[in-house]
Amino acid sequence: MINFKTIQQSSIIFIVTFLCAFSLSAYATEFHVTTSQELQTALSTAAENNQSDSIFLAAGTYKGNFRFETEESDTSISIQAEEGLNAGNVILDGEERDRVLSINSGENKVNVNIDRLTIQNGKNNSCGGLYVISVGEVNVYYSHIINNYAGSSTGGCLITSSNKVSIIKTVFNNNIGANYSGLRVVSDDVKIEGNEFSNNDCWYSGNENPGCVSINGTNIMSKTIYLNKMKG
């Protein structure tokens, strides 16, 4: 004999479980980290949980080569200093071993926000400091990208996105690259405002157009770029 009450109760439990799982995936997760291991664990977790995540870093130096790679889409990742701190308080240090911070979502739409971080002492063939590939929007605010090296491309920061890219009030200093030293952005919609560039160097003499800053895009808004002792 079919027990319709049991079936009804099971259906309700299934629906509630499904809705809870769905609602959890829609919420953002916050990570508050204090060590290099915690930072990489947060990045790895955020890459897999299909949520819009925020990682807050306490004051200190985080030594390592940090990675965020995901196939999720329509989410975001925000990596930022804790409230009240600035870029001088939170330092990601690559120790000249590899790239400092790599964020790669490929053809997937993940919005990326970097806020009030120092990214320094990275060394990699394509980009030593901050490397971002995403179909989503990319924002870099109030950060310091310094003392990074690339063997064949961009020393400090390389961003590729089909969405809007904004670089606001960020310092690029002492970065060395073969073709581009401080910053290279490939995007159709780019906003560059209030940044400072100093002592960035392109070492490859065969490059006809070496530069501290390279922007490839159709809609470019640029304000107050300070070029101080630019080499190359």
C-alpha cells in the first residue's frame, strides 16, 4: 500500500534541501586570513565553491606564490586588506621564486577585485607580479606592484579581459620586463586613473616599442598617469 503521507514528507524534505543548497551557492563567503597557508587555502576553496568570495588579509607579509584557477562562472573573487589597513600593511612576497599572484578563470566570467595590497619580488617568464585572465571585470585599487621581473613579457602586472579593466591609484615601481615593464592591459574597455610609475625598465633592446605601460583596447579612459624616471 502506498503511503502518500510519507511520499509527501519526502518531497518536502527534498525541496527544502534543494532550496537550501541553491541559496547557499548564491551567497558570498568571507575568509579572514593571517598566514600564507590560510591565504592559499582560501583561494583554492573559493575557486571551487561557486560563490562570490571575499578574502580579507590581516597586516603582515605573506610569502609564497599564490594561485586562483577556476572553471566557475558568474561569480567574483575579491582579495583585499582588512578594513583600516593600506597596501603598506599587507605584503604578498614572491621571494623571487615564481609569480606572486595568478588569477585565471580562462573563458569564464569571474569578476576580480584587488584592493590595498603590495605585490612584490615575483619572478616568472610571462609576468612576475600580478597576472589575471578572466572574461569578467577586473579592478586594481590602491595597491603597490613593485620589484617584479619577467623573462619574456611584463614585469609588474599583466591583465587580459574582454570586460572592463580599472587600475586606480596604484604604484608601479622597479618592475623589469622584456617587452613591458610596469603594466600591460589587453581589454576593450580600460580605465587608468591616478597611478604612479617609476624606475620600470624594459631590458630587451630588440623591442621597437618597449614601454612602462601598454594598453590594448578600443575604449580607453586615462587620467593623471605619473611617469617618473621611466626607462625603456
